[in-house]
Amino acid sequence: MSFKWFVATLALTLGTSGAVQAAKNFNRISSFPTYLNMATGEDTKQESSAEIISASADGNILVYTDSPLGVIGMIDIQDPLDPKALGNLKMQGEPTAVSVIGNTAFVAVNTSESFKNPSGNVHVIDLKSQKEINRCELGGQPDSTASAPDGSFISIAIENERDEDLGDGRIPQMPAGDLVMISVRDGNLVCGSMKRVNLTGLASIGAEDPEPEFVDINDLGETVLTLQENNHITVVDRDGKIISNFSAGATDLEKIDVLDERGALIFNGSQKNRLREPDGIQWLNNDLFAIANEGDMDGGSRGFTVFKRDGTLVYESGAKFEQALIEIGHYPDKRSDAKGVEPEGMEFASFDGTPFMFLLSERGSVVGVYDMSVPSNPVLKQLLPSGLSPEGAIALPKRNLFATANEVDLVEDGGVRAHVMIYEYQDAPATYPTLTSAGASELIGWGAISGMVAKSDGMIYAVNDSFYGYQPTIFVIDPSSKPARIVKRIPITRAGYPAQKLDLEGITTDGKDGFWVASEGRTDRMIPHGLYHVNAKGEIKKEVSLPPQLLNVEKRFGFEGITRVGNTLWMVTQREWQDDPKDHVKLVSYNTDSGEWGAVYYKKAKPSKGWVGMSEIVAHGDFFYVIERDNQIGDAAITKKIYRIPASEMVPQLLNSSKLPVVSKELVKDLIPDLKQFGGFVVDKIEGLAINEGGEMFVSTDNDGVDDSSGETFFWSIGKIH
């Protein structure tokens, strides 16, 4: 089965998460790293970002705010498969939001000297000339903007944000925020028309200090805005009169993880009377709107809510959105005690007559696509992979396009860059997710998939690594389903308790019903290098430590895969240990009957940047198959490859041998073209390889448990061995 065939036939069936299969789907088709908009000669190692995004009337130009650089960035998407840089435009402050009417961008800019002395303005930019044509002073720090559907005015939320280090970040903190409304005439702002809407005295929480966060405008010219820390919602008519205001209220959450002190996904917690504290807000029609309940000061209910404009509750998602992300491996465990997946941004538009709401999870790095045909019963249609931390989104239904702005840039850590990602509404199956636990008998959280092995029952068995150090697990994957499904989890235990001090990187069968697993050690964290014999129930029955010949020269980049031939286990070390020649790693053998250790050498690629290491080893037929990968992401990635070694050369020599033989290798598959077909950036960690009895090869990636990662896990078949 070819990768193209796999993608072409991949149908999204999220089962218990509430999604439904449909003929048309949104699929990611391209990604644009924001650093490409930097000028020639500019230091591209600077942090950049994509936060709030809008588009020209014809949908050919995307405009996004880039706070770290103090610019707006522009992208030509006439060909959405090949977005092109149009450069950055300096804003003389921190751009916080942008709205486009026609070919004119209205950019809110924060120029505040301090929290106590907030200031800002709105710039009027002609997109064709990239020139500023006007500027209006706002008298405070702007957050979000919205343009009226008829283009007659814009609304700006003046947040005058609080100092989170002052008084534990509690409100009130003066000066108070408000709402600004400015008329638009002939593509320009009429600064003298500015209306200020006083929002004090409305909320029951911090009434004297309203904290307006997000605004949207309906066809009647009514502005709805969230007061996030105040847990309040206000509706204002086009003349600036408040026509409705009410508390965003609270909800009860069940089946959530509320602890982050340990690396484990345990969804048995609850939060009662959790304040919604909404961020994003979008009109669904002239009477209904939805809010994204991110939370900030005291709350965050991990989902979304639909209200009538008079405050009548229409729908509450509770923890359903978060649970859908749990099923596809995008749950951010380190945010469990806070706000979980943190839905923040929103977008709403109709495609082919179907009204869709797009809900952005800041921490899960996912976009939930909801069919809002019945607002009292939203249907989760899809979950789209995004870049790291989507902040803003724009729908372009006339072009069947949708785009996200993903704000986090990890350039200082050598990680993923900030991206704008583009999706198309297609007559095609959904290409993501590729792995889900939806439909299992219990809610199964997962992530950081590492080693894999195929068994004769047709299933693939995979382990997670030390990110979930308090919950080592074997996941049973049915690869025949599209997407592949985790149907069961097998906790790995020691004396009846979750086994600890493991960093599982490899798994193989024991020839019966059980498994051998390999743990990569890290002595500075008291994690030993070792092999563990595990029965079918996940119970550790035998522990094998490394011999002195290895431990005396160990480094933390230890075993990254394990396979078995008869009574011999073979492990591959990730990188060189102290006694290894440069660019050579040991393939280590262990005889389960005699207890004898041995090894051969494998020569890996020389890195052009960073390092190159090994990720997996699988024996099948006359060959051993290994994964070689560099630690590079995106355009910098070079080595993500599968090689094979003749089994005849895998003759172990004693570890104390003066010179270990070097085995030969043959390229089987370059995985970078496959990874590019998912429409995002090339991910770093190709970690898993499994080959079934029929010779079909399955590959998987490690999402690092959504920690400094987009959370994307790719699991796919690369076809049969030739």
C-alpha cells in the first residue's frame, strides 16, 4: 500500500468524539514559516510570530500580526499550495490585531509605556502599496478588532491589560478598559467619529475594571465583546448603546485530568462551578453567538458555549471538546491543573451552505471544526492539525480556504518556527488524524509514541516514552482502520503499581504472549538503562541491567529500539557512547538464554547541523531495518530515513573485542517526502517502525506529549517490502 493511496483513502471517523463522516473535508495543503517574511540580510534567528490574521477582499493576501518583531506580515496565496512572502511592515509598537476591509488593513498597535499608562493607536494600511495612509490615537491599549460586515465601522476592544505580577494578578487594576468604535469612509478611518463605550459597572466581578478581550460584529452592526477576567459578555448597537450584558456563568466539568505533578493521563477528576472566562467570541447569526472558554484569572471551562444575545443559554460543550483532543493524542498534560487544552480563538463561516465554527485550542494545537446547522446541537466534523499554539484564524469560503496563525516560535531552542497554515475544503477524505483512540471502551489518553512491533494477530503494539513516566503503557493499535485506532491500553506494572523510572523506546515480542521492552537510561535522573520482560498483562517479570562493559562508557542516548531473532535481542543505541568512533553506534545483542552480550557497529550519516541518531530497529526476513534521523525540523530536516542491514552481517562480537565489525546498509525509504504530504512542516521525531507478517511497513512519529510540540502524530503505511 503506497503512502499516496493511504492518504487518498484515509477517512475521518472520530466515533465517540462526536464527529461524522462527510464527502467534503478540510485538509491542510500548505504551511508558511513567518521567518520567510524577513528582509534579505535580516537575522532570521530572531523570534517571530503569527497571531491575529485577516485577508484581503479577494482572499489573495493574508495579513497577520507579529508581536515579537513589531510588524505585520503579508503572504500572497493566489496559489494556496505555494504561499509566497510579501514581506513585513514595521508598526512602531506592538501590533495586537488586524482587520481588513477591501484592500485596507486596520492594525491595532499597543504603544503603552506601562500598565498604568496604557496607550495605542490604529494604523490604516493600503495593502497594495504597503503604505500607511492614516492613524488614529486610541487613548488606551488595544487588544482585538472587528470590522462591520458592511464595512461601515470597526470596533476595538481597549483592554488596558492587568499586570499579572501585581496583587497576584487580581482585578481591579486601573485604568479601566472600554470599547472604541470608529467609522470607515472610502477605505479610511474617520478619527473624529470615534465613540467610546463605557463598560464599568456591568460585571459582578471587578465591575470598576472591565477587561474587554475579543469583539465581533453581526449583520445588524451589533458588537458583542467578552470581558474575560470579569466573566462577562456585552452587546452594543452600532450607535454605541449597550443593549444587553450578562455573566458568562459557570459549568461543571467531569472526566478531566486536574493534576500535572506527574507524567500521567488520568481523566477521573472534576471541577464544579467552573467560571467560563471566555476569550474568543463569534456571531453565528444575528441572535446567537459562541464563546471560547479559555479562562484567565479564575476559570476556563475547556470548551465553548452558545448564547442568545439576551443571555439565554443555548448549548454548553463541557469537556467534550477536550476529550476529543485526548482521543487524538493532543492533550497537554502539563496544563492539567490550569485550563487544559485552552480554547482561545474562534472563526465562523459557511462553506457550501453549511455553517462551520472553527474552535482553536491554544495548548492542544488543534482546530475543532463544528457543523453549526443546529446551534443547540453542534456536531464535531473534524479536528485539524495546526502549528504550535494557534492564536487566530480566517475563513475564506469564496475560495474554499481556511487559514490559521500559529504564534509560538521555538527558534531559540532549535525547535519549530511560527507558521501560517492553509487548509482547503475538498471533495476528499480527511487526512488527519492518522491515529485515534475514539471508539475504545474507555477514554484513552496517549502521546509520545515511541517503539512499535507488529504481532501475528494483525495488531501493532506501541510504547510511550518518559514523558509519561508515571504511566508507562503498551498501546494496542488496529492499523486496518482509517485512521488507525488504539483499541486497548496495557499498563506496565511492577508489583501491582505503575512501573516508574522507565523511558520506553522500543518493544518487541517474546515469542509467546509477552514482550521485551527497552528503556533508555538517564543516570542524572536516576533512570537506568535496561531491558524488561513483560507478560501479556503488562507485568514486569524480569529486569536485565546492562553489563559493566556498557555501563562504564554509557551516555544518556541509549537504547532506541529493540527486536528479536530467536533467543537473541538486538538493540540500537541512539548516538555514540564514550568508546564509539565518531558517527558510529553500537547495535547491541543480548542472548536471553545464556545472558551473553555482544555488538556490531553501524555507521550513521554525518550531520550537517545538530546531530543524527538512531530511532528504531526491526528484524524481518533476511534483513534488519533501522531508522536514522536528524534532530532538525521543517526545511532544515535532511535525514529521516529507513535503511536495511543484511541479517548475515549481524554476527555479534564480544563487547570486549578490540574491534567490532561495521555492518553495511542500504537505503530503503526517505521519509521526508511522505511527511511533507501532510501539508505542515517536517516533524523531528520519526520513532516507530513495525513490519507485519505480510511485509507491510508502518511508521509513526513521536509528538513529545504536546510539550513544545504541535502535538501532531503521524502513523502511516509505506507499503510492502520490495
